[in-house]
Amino acid sequence: MQDLTRRGFLGLAGGTAAAASLAACAGTGSPATGGGGGGAGTGSGTGTIEFWSNHPGTSKPVEQTIIAAFQKANPGLTVKLVDGGKNYEEVGQKFNAALAGGSVPDVVVASDVTWFNFALNKQFTPLDPLLSSAGIKTDDYVDSLFNDYKFNDQHFALPYARSTPLFYYNKDLWKAAGLEDRGPKTWDEFKEWAPKIAAVTGSDKSVFEIPDGSNYLDWYFQNMVWSFGGQYSKEWTPTFNDPKTVEAGKYLQSLVSNKWVKFGKTPEADFGAGIVACILQSTGSLKGIAAAAKFGVGTAFLPGTDNCPTGGAGVAIPAKISDERKANALKFIEFLTNADNTVTFTQATGYMPVRKSALDNASEKAFLDKYPNSRTAVEQLPHTRSQDYARVFVPGGGARIGKALDQVAQGGDVSSIFQGLNDETQQAYDSQIKSKL
């Protein structure tokens, strides 16, 4: 089996910390209308760098700002920003379609559930030779985030829009319920709190909201599974039928039966409007939530100990473009993800700094002091862990798990649903992955 290095130890400022992981979270960019020109990709001249992005966390304006700075610093190069889709999956689908017959971009956003398949099939460029040739050092990237894209001793992307889920809560409702100003330490504690929250929210509001199975419930549920001692898989072996994984599914179902949870496409909108007391949502939604809310917003680590998945995406270079285009693309993504620009990007969106030195940046220090909710996300990073292979590496894993969780939420038999999910995952691995490792 080829060497698949997942997570190293996280050193945010040269120190050591626990392992972090790659996960997925939705972008909230424009639909795939080809904004900026490009459609399925028209190809770029050697002086034009075509960048396909879903603008994670409504980041199109800040992407345009960084692009303008790059072009000023590199007068011979132009970056064409193309709307690649409204989320990571649409970008991946568009890129896959281009591989079949169209022209590909120079740089493409690649999430945890898309990069590996393209790397496995030799459709992304291994970056290490390019980095070495250009004299670009990588030791300032947060180690675990950089190594998230390592397969067979090669890196296939650089970290860009990285995130974790956070527990968001309405401080006003928390106070009215007589709760401490913090998140629940465990899911059992949340279940103890839920009736108190329900008593103050009233019948017209909800206690808790999380995305449905079509909107990354599988990402957020990963934390709940780990909290109960279960997992989606043990490396390549699916473990959905493990009793502890099934127990987590039954816990989720109990929240539904008690009418303490609702599922939606955009929980952050309901939370910001004050009609739900707490949510799980990406750090990439932090700025929008803070702007919309007319109440005190609290953020906390996810329930449990050292079992929060990270999320977001990196940026990759297609394998089929010319060497000159690859060199220009690398110059752009190194600029896009340098210390100054990761500070600019994260302050505009809520995503994680991907450079160690970013935390020494005076602007970033002042920002975290001013916005403690952003500090919560940074401080949670050392307490994250690797996502299970069944979700991020087996093709269709996220969608497959999300569909099963929707069935659980609708009252289906958890054991039967998870056994079917286990069988489907094994089949997908056997038919699409096993022979290529």
C-alpha cells in the first residue's frame, strides 16, 4: 500500500500540539455561471493564470483583492478568477468534466473529498519538485495542514481555506436558561441542557440546528461519532456497524424524537435571525453570523475531547498543463497562501491561518484580541483529529454518509441503515480504490 501520510503534529508557532485533520465544509460562493469568463475552461496563455474557486466563505471580494496585489507584484502575469461552483463538490465536478475534453484551469480549489481521487488518478501535479525548483520553502505552513495533501511521499495541494466546525450559541438565551456562558463539554451534557433551552426558546424557535445530509451533516456528525467512541472506518475498513458508531446514530435520532433538533440547508441564517438557540457551523461562517446576529454570539469547542475535524480546502495544479503554466501557477498559489495573505483571507472570512508565522503578525494578534470568537477557532486547532478514510478518501463517501444520516433523522432503524452503509462503502473501496493503492 502506498504511503498515505495523514496528520502530523501541529506546531502553530514552532511548538508542538496534537494532530489536526482535513475535512469538508461548503463554500458559499456564486453559482457556476463562469463569472470572469471560462465556462468549462478556455485555456490560458502562458501569462494568464486561470483560477477556479467556489469563493469559500463568500470570499470572492478578498480573492479579488489578493489577485490585484499579485498582479501588481508580477506585472507580466494576469489571474482570471472563474466561479467554479457554489461548493467544493461542484468545483470538483467541473474540473472532472474538463479533464474529459475541455481545457483545464491553472489553479483549482480542492477539498478533502476531492483532492485524493485526482491525486490517485495522476490528474493533479505533485508539487514537491516544483517547490524545490522554485526554491520555495514549506516549513512555515502549519505542518498538519500541509501534510493533509500528502500521498505516496508527494504533496498535491497547498492549504488555503481551512476551517473547523464550531459550536455557536445565543448568549442571551443561554442566560435566560440559567446556563453557564460556555458550550457543552459533552453531548450528554447537551442533552441535559436541551430541556432548559427549550423552555426559554418557546414553540416558535428551535433548540439546535445542524445541516441536513445534503449539506455536510456527515462532517459535523463525525464529531458525534468520535465522542461516542465510534468511527466511520479504521483506515480503509468501514466500521459503520460498530456498536459505538450505531450508538451515536441513535443519539442523533433521540434529539429528533425529543424535538430538540431541526435540520436545514443554512443553519447559520436561522441562528443569525434568532430563531434557533445553537448550531454547529464552520468557522468560515463566523463573520457572516456575527454581522447578522442582534444578540451576543458565543463560540465554543465542539463537545468531547480532541475529536473535532478540520475542514476547508487547498489549491492544486492540474497535471496536464505545460511546465511554464505550472511554474506560474505555483508562483500564484505561494502568494495566495503566504503569511500576509492568509491573515488577510482569514480576517475577512473566519478560516484558519495556514502559516505558522501568521500568529506573530501584529495585525492578527490585534484581530484575535478584538474578536475572541475567532480566537476560539485557532485555539481549537490543536484539539482536532484526522477524518476517517470512509468519508474523505472513498469516492462518494460524504454524500453516501449524508444520505444514511437523513434516513436516521427520519426515524429509520439505525443498525440496518448503518449496516447497509458499511456494505456500500466496502463495495466502493473494492471497486474504485483497492487496486490503485
